[in-house]
Amino acid sequence: MEEFKHFHKIDRKLYSLLVINLERNPFESMHTLSLWIWLERTCHFKNFISKIIALPNIFINELADEGATCLKCIEDNQFGLVSTYSSEIPLTQHLTRKDLSLQFFHENRDNANSEMRKILNEVCHKAFQDIMEKAMMSGSSKQTLIESKQTMVPPPCELSLSERMSHLRLGGDMMSTWRMKGNNVPYEQRSMFLTFSKGYPIAEWEIREFFTSYFGDNIESIIMQDVKCNEQALYARIVLVTPEIVESILKDESKVKFSINGKHVWMRKYVKRNGKFSFP
């Protein structure tokens, strides 16, 4: 692991700068780094990360804002493009020396989503975990500061999954404690029920990749509806290692909606029916 972190020394330095020095949201920053690494690899922008680090902090902060806009464009199929001119993301365009625009990210969102998931799982979660824990446990992230000002926090139903999870301080020691506690908590108290839209099939691997990108390796199991090979599963159950994650996702709501690869997923607590814990 030390060798792995040393190999990604520059990436770690930039992530630390974002979440410690600039006090940006650790979860959003991790996704921003995956975006930049994707650009460096896929578009062959040589030394792109090194060029970002060389910038003054004020420009790095603005570049990260542009990255957040690009992420929204990639993640949302219905993202409203104001225009297709490169001036929408001028710093990104200047640094890459390419005529990039939000239209580029919108048109390449499928490839970007796929590759960024790999980067998140294979690089970011491993290389940045200790830095993320430090930022969140110290309460230095902007999201943590905003959380302390209740009037500035949007209603739970308006929060994205990343924003919900950024309200949960996932320190390493805390997660280890939760794992041990989770072993003694009945699985139904750590479970959530997922329902999908008919005509928009979702595979188990998509659910696993989506939640792993936020929780890391904290999914105990995913049980899909048992259907024939030519039929679509309309619901599933996910068992997490601790009930605290369930509460963090719901944030006092009875049901929440997320988008996985552009397909809507509704989630609620797994409930007991007819004296048994089973699918309806």
C-alpha cells in the first residue's frame, strides 16, 4: 500500500490540496480527481495533474468548480447545456489546450462514467482514503462547515447521495467499530429495499459499483429479484454492514430516489411482511 501511495504521490498531493487546503467536499473532490485522471489517460493530456498542481490555489479552486460542472453534465442525461462554447470551462480548456466544452462531456458520458468508476475503485478509494478521513474527522471540509449551519443545509429530499454521505464522517476507526457492531445487528435492520423503473433494467454489478463508489467495501450482499433470463428484475435488497449507513441515506425520509447510470432507483428501509423478512 505504501508503494501504491508513492506511485500516486502527485494525485494524493492534489487531493490533499483540494480537501485540506481549499476545504472542498471530500467526496466531490474524489470524483473530480477521477475526472481529471480520466482526461489525462483517455485524451492523452500529458502531465495534466502536474500542471494543475503548479497553478495558484485560487485557480485550482476555480478549476475544481469547472470539474464539478463537468461531473453534473456526465452524471445527468438531462443536463441542460447552456451552450457548446469552450468559454463555459475556460480554465480546463486553457490547461488542456483543447477546444473542450460541456458538449464534449455530455457526448462522452457513457465512456466517462465507465472509466471513472474504474479509476475510483482502483485508484481513488485506495490512494486517498487516509486523506479523506483526515479531512472529515478534522471537520475541515466545506460540507462539514455547512452542516453546522442548519439554515444553509437543503432539505433531505433534495440532497444527492454524495451530499448525504458527506454528512456522515466515515473515519477509519469509526467504520471498523461499525463493522464489529454490524455483526451483532440483525440483517433486516441493515437492509434497504430498491425498486426500479420498468423498461430500464439495472444489473447487480451496476448497483454494487454505484454504492461501492460512495461506501467503499461496506456492502454485505445484494439480492436481486429472481426472474427468468429474458425478464427484468423490478426490485432488489441490499444489506449494508451497519444501520448507520441506512439512516444516512434516508436522512429522515421514508423513501429517496437516486440515478444509477441514468436509471432511477427508489430506496426505502427493508420492512417485515407477514411475520417474515422477504420480498413482497
